[in-house]
Amino acid sequence: MKKKRKFSEGLLDEKKIKDELKIATGQTILDAGCGNGYMAKKFSPLVGKTGRIFALDSDKGFINILKEEVEGTNITALIGDITKSTIFQDRSVDMIYLSNVFHIFSKTQVEYFSKEANRILKPEGVLAIVNIKKIETVFGPPLEMRYSPEELIKNVKLHPSKLVDVGKYFYMQLFNKS
């Protein structure tokens, strides 16, 4: 039986996300806090056979299911936490994608996340953070847990590059390492 958890699948403008991320053949992408891995699966064909997608989540149940689903593909499902030290080498990842996870990080976790993202991103690497807008909605975390784009920029220690509307209730903030 598949484990249930709420996801933004179907609520995000996935085409706009993929277009804005400009994913290229051969890239290495980390989908951090991937949940059921639905976006990792969307990114997979974009990086091609020479690219790699790493789907990372601390939920063993989701990762074990995902491992079975992606066997033989360019996706590697891993149990882990982006707010702690990961298995990735320094400057080894072209892009980190984090969707609707940032709001659950404690202040300490935000600091560790920023350090780890900076460590593993290549010099020209991109961090993409998708968040639910800081407006009243019938779903999602309480308003006080949400980050506005300005608050997100203050907390992430990378260079903000672009803010993109990716759905009625969602935005994506892009950051560059350099």
C-alpha cells in the first residue's frame, strides 16, 4: 500500500518550472525533499542518458517505493536530509530543486541547508526553491511558517537571480552560486 502525504503535484505549473530551470542534457540535479519523486521523474528525460537525477528525502517509505519505480533509469533515490551533510562531493551538482519544504526548516536547519547547498553546487550552479505564497489559502502550512520571497532571500546565503510565478499559490525563487 502506498503511503499518503500531501504534495503540490497538479498545483504547480510544471511546464513553466521546467522552462525556467533550463535543464540541459548531462546535468546533475538534486531534488531535495523529493517526497514521492514526481518532479525528479519530470526532470529525468531532460538530462538524458548522460545526466543524473538524485531524489533525496528523509522518509524511508517514499524512498523505498521510489527506488523500485525508478530502477534502471537515470534517477537515484536516496534517504537523506539536505539540512545535514550529504554524500555529494564538493561542487558536484548543477542544480538543487527544493519544492514546498523550506517552510519546515528550523533556523538552524536553514543555516545548514545554505552551507550544504553552497558546498555541493558547482560554481555556476542554481538553487531553485518553490514555496507556497505567503497569502491565506485553504491548504498548506500556517501563514506564520511561510516565507515571502524577500524573507527567503534574507535566509538563503546565495545570490538571488529570478522570481517566477509557478501557480496560483506558488512562486519559485532562483539563486546562483556565483
